[in-house]
Amino acid sequence: MKRRNAGLKVVLAVAAALSMLSAAPAIAQGTSLKLAHGATPAQAIGKGLIRFGELVGSKSGGSVKVEMHLSGSLYNERTSLEAVVNGAIDLGGASNANWAAFTNTLLFMDLPYVFNDEESFRKVMHGQVGREIRNRFERDGFKLLMAMDNGGFRDVVNNKRPVRVPSDIKGLKMRTTASPVEIAMMRNWGAVTTAIDWGEVYNALGSGVVDGEFVQPVWLAHAKHYEVLKHATEVKAVMGINTLAMRKDRFDKLPAPVQKALLDAASEAEAYTNKIDAEMLEEGRAIARKLGVQTYRPTPAEMKLWQSTGRAIWKEFDAKMDKALLKMVLDAQAK
């Protein structure tokens, strides 16, 4: 991990040097910060980002404007993070799984069956662990402004057949994020995996490039994926966050009043997003039912199969995992 973090810091240092001349005037004036994200304005994440931009404007007395590019119109989830690193944008973010190429901090969140339930997840993320995650982001060169609830647990969904137990996934072509943990989990369940950017998944499902995916109902509903899906299974394996971040060196160059406006706006917008996210959880499943998607909830015996086969991949990532952070997560749920 130390070697990987050192390499990232070199990349960040080079990017900072290359962008210093172009970045300095905008930062000095404090008038415009460019934000790009894959979330749509209809999603809780998108609504929260819009609220963030509005709050930055009001808290800065109108001296700072956030130039908003949502729905992947400028950069998608993966390339948004790359654009933050190379200085093409000021603010960007993605789901936790897409951060694997830049920091191992959130890798534990990709592991299946880390969180007992929704209540445990929120208890962990809004306490000491949440604060420690932000500290580790800074260690790796990023300022994590918002860590937003992201639609609850992910479902296994596909357009081929019902999936009741892990062996039912065997042979299905499943879209994954770039997360090595998600890829390993799906392969352990017998899937043929393909990493595809979020904005391309709808067409990939419709054209048969992939048969299914592993995504939250809210995201599936708002991206209209339920139009090309038939079966969903509530495996309750992975629950994560979505994010908004800056390069730390870029944040540190901002005048103190601008930093404060960003932090205060982010805190309020994060709470707003989480409230909206909770309200929209059932909406996604309602849309699925309306479109005829069949949702299956495994029996207790079947759930034990999902848990045992899911956790079997933990050992593959033992060397890459931030073990101290993972222990904090597990201990927090045991209290």
C-alpha cells in the first residue's frame, strides 16, 4: 500500500505542477469552481450536488460559483476522478467502488457482507469511521467534501433468469465497476465479468453485451435500466457511498473564507442528500414492480449461502486492505 500511495502522490505532484499556472488565477479570484459528476438531477446524489452549489453561492456571498456538469455530461464516474487528479476540474466524485484506482481507503466497502444492515451502515459512516475515512483521503491527496448515502444495498439484477442462490449466476455476463473486489465476488459466484462505465450500461444490457449488473434500485430506476431487466435479487451484500472531492493541494490553495464556504455547504448538502436518499429507497422498487421486474428475497438458508460465498473472497484482498480501518468498521457494529 505504501508503494501505491507514494506513486499516487508523485502523480498528484506532477499534475499540480502542470496545472499551477492555469489553476492559480481561478483560485485567486475564487469566482468559479468546475464540478463534474455522473449523477442525474433526478437522483438524491444529483439533488444534493445542486444544493451544494446553491449553498456555496449563498455562503460565499455570491463570490464563488460552482459550475455544475451532471449526468456524465462532461465526465462519467471513472473519468471524473481522473479529471480531478489531472486538474481538468475542481470538484468530482463517484461511488466508492470507482475510487479503487486512486486510494485503498474505501476498498473495505466493496467487500461483501461487511455491514450487517442499513442501521449498522449509518452508525459506522456517521461516527468515528467516517472521520477516519476523511483523514485517510487527505493522506492520499484528496479532500473528501461529501460522503453521501447511495441508495441502500445493491441488488443482483439480470434479464435472463431468476437468481435465488449464488450458483444461479453461473455463466451470466455481469457488468461490474472497476473495483477488483466486485469483479472477484462476481467471478466467485460464476459470472463472466465486464467492467463498463455507468453511462454505457443501458445500451450494453439492451444489446446483449451484458446480461445483468449489481446496482442499487434507485440508480436502476432513474437510469431506466428496469426497462431492459427482468429479475432482481435482494442479496444485501454491499452498501456504499457516493462522493464529492477535490485534490487536497487545490483545496489548500483556496482562501480560508472559500474553504469554509465549501465545507459548510458540503456538510449541509450531505445531510440533505441522505434525507432525500432515504425517501427515494422504496421509489426504485416501486418502479421495478410497475415495469414487471420480478424481485426475489432469499430465504435464511439461501442467505447463508450468499454470505459464505461472498465472504470467501476477503482473503484475496488481505494484502491490499486497510486492515486497521476494516477492524474499526467491524468493531463499531459489534458494540
